[in-house]
Amino acid sequence: MSGKFWAFWLLLVPILGVATMAAGPLYGIWFPRDVSAHGHAIDHLFYFILWLTGIVFVGTQLTLVTFVWKYQAGKRQTVEYTHGSHHLEVVWTILPAAALVFIAIYQMNAWAMEKMDRPPGKPLAEVTGRQFEWRVRYPGQDGELYTPDDIFDVNDLHVPVGEEVLLAVKSADVLHSFFLPNFRLKQDVVPGMKQFVWFTPMETGKFDVVCAELCGWGHYKMKGQITVESRSDFDAWLARRFEEQQATHETAGDEES
Amino acid sequence: MMVSMKARSPKSLPGADPVACKARIFPRFAWAALLVCAAAGCNQHPDAQFVQNRLRMAANEVPGDIQVQIAEILAAMFGTPNDPFVPPESGLDVDKLRMAAGPVWSDELGIKHGLYRRHCAHCHGITGNGKGPTAAFLNPYPRDYRPGLFKMKSTERAAKPTLDNLRAVLREGIAGTAMPSFKLLPSDEIDVLAEYVKYLSMRGQMEEALVRFWFDEVDAGELIPEIRDVLVDELFAPIASQWEQAYDAVVEPEPAALPGTERSRKELVASINKGRLLFHDAKKGNCMSCHGAGALGDGQVNDYDDWNKVVVEFEDNHQQADLRALDVLPPRTIRPRNLRLGVYRFGRRPLDLFRRIHEGITGTPMPSSKGTLTPEEMWNVVDYVRSLPYEEASRPRHMETSIERVRM
């Protein structure tokens, strides 16, 4: 096979790579809609790094194609022996190192905001991952978890819109990862530990809660739902759940629900 | 569809020069296999079959020809996992069964088929015998529907669960077991699955009824008479009518004995204290004999539920039996519930706990307290049990992460 043939195939790599990225949003395989207050910072970092690596990727691929094309076998050129270039080595060591240091500094605020600066106060709810579902426990009126007025649900996490939500996340069995794609939030959960996550939902609606850590055969179906609603709807929902939990007899309509 | 793909043998492919064919025989097979896989999905059994209740057959020493006859009768009445049907006496909706049965696929409209195998068969098995591929790794074992016994229900002990009970189990899952919540499935899919569970249960009960009928009524060397009077009217109709009557058997607590909704703290504490005494009173509640004096579920730990008891009894009578050949998992004891965890398998409402105490739990050693406790006393025990997870001794301790920093 001639070098031109291989150069052509190698040229397809950056073209298809870029085309996939460009076409992704059109086919709905790009990011889910961001409905959180902080998500833009995560997306910005993602795009920044994507552009940076994308440009380097295209540049290196084109260089590769050029060299394969230019120095293909069969031209009977004399091969030149070289011991390498010290200057070149220094340049391509320092440039990536500088880029990495820059990214490390550039992302510090986003990381701190998402993972370090836990808001004060008690969690709105405790979410427990379990093969293969998410169990939710609200502290009820007294604001304290593990008291008789706790409110329970499964696979349906309700939160109020426009307020910063603090959640405690746990696992009942194995490693899981609590992932809210629309809120740009992901936290591994480890059995025996209690983690905290926080975010501010900006839109009402129903969004996915998924598990992002392979946790067993049913990992793919470990999916819940987060319902963002107005404060008054949220309070009404909590009150209704609490009433349902206190039932001592069937009330009309219960059996149909 | 899959059968036709499979039937196309490699030989019928064009260009069948014998010598070339021999040299390329492996790639040809690989292609054929790939085609079948692409059309059907590799893990699906195109000709999935119901399996026999081998333990029942062995326990009653059913001869081979009768086993074949029972399989034929069941196939004629209930069809196969890919093509289920039921006698009209069942009251089941065959369209729903077809949605649940068969291999997993979605049609052009995105309607999902093969729902049972998509969501349930992994644990409960194609036959609903609780022996899917995952079953051996789960504790408790997944439910075997065939004896027709269900724990999670609001009905009397001997009655079947209502449709709403089955729906509730599917939607909420069963805390403390491997049964997860299917809350996000559309309600019509939940209904389809509940219908299919009833179907598998009826089929399993019919199998047992046939064995029992043969054992009790049929002379040696003769076959079961295949007449409508016996098969449908005598054996199947009673099974089907139990399911139809489930809603009539829902346990409703007497209104007069209900605890008030606006009880003071003092009244609640008084009720809890009464409940504690009843819990520990060997002549009244006697709860501590199984659930333990500390309610940790350690009063007795050597009993079995009805599903495992059958296996244990068989083992006692047949010392040499090879359980694996009978499609049976090693029997496990049933642990009385640790009442301090606050994990309730079928609902945490006072009403749910009242029903547990009133009727006991079907298929388990948990007895009904109807003979020993008045409804008022049962409500006292409910209050006590509900208070247990919140006693200081029950509180869970959790390590928090080392992240101490909190925003100022």
C-alpha cells in the first residue's frame, strides 16, 4: 500500500472526530439541558478543555498525515540519522506542563464550588443508593433525620426550585454514583460513608437521577427521577406524603392510586 | 422471526463450491451466527420453555408418563412463554399477557414487548419459579410464584393479593430485599407485569393441583382423565376464583378500634407502653419469642418459610437426593424482622403494620394475632413497633466525609 493510501485514512481520523463533535448536538447526543445555577461553570470548563485538546488533536493529526504523505516509502530517499533535538524536547515538555498547570489553577473555583464549600445547615433529604434503586428520606417538620416524622420515598426525589439544595448521599450495599446529568452533578457513594452534594435547581420539571458507577447487573436500570417544583408545591407534596404514611385505614381513592 | 433466521443453513448461501466451502466453513458459520444474533439478540432463547416443578414430581414420585401428560395439559391450557394463553375462567387479559411474554424487543412505535423477561425473569425465572440466573446470589431468594403464596398483600392470610397489592410491590419495590422499585415504568406496563405474575402463579398452582389430583384420585397405571369437568371445573376454577375474590378479602380495621388522629404525646406514650408489655407477654402478643427480647429479630433463627420448608421436608425424606438435579436452591432459614431498623417490606403505614399483626404473614411463621389480641391491643403493638427504630439504642451511626469545610 502506498503512503498516500495510509495518509488518506489517517486524515479521516481528525475529520470524523471533529464531525462527530459538530453533529452531536444536532442528533441529541450532546449534553442534556443544564437546569442548575452552577452548571454553566462545569460546561465552560468542559468546552474550554475540549477546544484546547481539539486544536492540539487536529494539529498533531495533520502533522502525522503530512509526514506520512511526504516521507512515504518507495521514493528512495536517503534516511538521515539524528540524535534528537534538545530544544524541541524542552519546548514540547514545557508547553503541555504549562497547559496542565493553567487548567489546574483555572478550575479551582469550580471544584471548590461543587465539592468543597458545603452550604451551612441540615440536608433537605438523605438519598440512599441500593441495588438497583434510590431510596429517599426527608427529615420532616423537625428538620432532623431519623426521627418519627421522617418521610420516605423511592426513585422520586422532590426538591424546591430556586433554592440551594443540600443532600446527604449514602449507599446501602456497594459503590454507586449519584448522578444528576441536568444539574452537572456527580458524586460517588461509598458504603459506610455519608457524602454531601449541593446544587440550585433553576427550572421546574422532571429530570433523571442515574447511577454512574457500575454496581451490578441491574446498574443500567438504576434510574430515578428528580422532580423540581415550586416551594409551595414541594411543601404540599411533603405534607401529603406524610399524611399517607400515617394512614390507619384506607381512604377513598387509595386503592386506585 | 428468529426461527426463520436460524433455519437458513450455511449451505444455502450462494457460491457453494464444496472445496472452497470446506476451507471457509468456520467464517460461514460465524456469519450465520452473527445474522441470528443481530436479528434476535444473542442471549435470548427463541424457544424458551416453562420448566417442570421437579421437586414436586420427585416428592410425589410421579412416573414419567404422568409427568409428560401434566406438561401437555399445562401447555394446552397455558401455552408457552412465547405464546401464552389461558382458559377464559382465569379472568386474565390475554392481550396483556402477550405484552409481557416473549423475547425482549420494541416495535416501530417504540412499544416495548417481552416486559417480563426485560425486568423480572433475571431473578424470578421464565417459569416464575424464583430461579432466574441471579436467584442463587440473593437473600432472601426471589419469590417462587408457583405455590400461589404471596406475602405482600392487604388481604386475609389465605387470600390472594389484590391487583393493587401487586402494583404496589412493583412500584415501591421491597425494602430489605433485592426487589427494586419499578416506579418509573408507565402504569400500563406495571399492569401488564402484574397480570403476567398472576398467570405464572395460576399455571404453577394448576401444576400442583394436577399432581395432587393424580396422587389422590388416579389409580396406578392410569392417566389423568382429560375432560373439562376435571381439568377446568374441578381443578382450575377454584384457583382462578381465589384471585377474583381477592378484593373481598381486604382487611379493614374496625373503625371503633382505630387510634384517634389527634392523640396527645401522653396518649401515644401510654399506647407504646401497653404495646411493649403485649410484645413481651407470652400469652398475648408473644412477639419476643421470634423477634427477640430486644426486637432485633433474634428470638428464633431456625425456622423456614413455606417455600423453603418444602425443600427441607423433601431433604428429610430423601437423604440421598441431589437437590441441584431437582432445580432447587439450598434451603435458607427465615430471619424474623429486626424491628429496630425501620425497614418495612410492604409499607410503613400503621395500617400496613396492623394488617401484618392481624393476619400474620402468608407463607411464613409469622402468625395471626386474631385469637390473642383485641384490635385495640394490636394498635398498641403497632405503636410500639413504630417507636422502636427511634429508640436511642436503634439509631444508626454514620461516618461523615472528611470534608469539614462549610461555606461561611
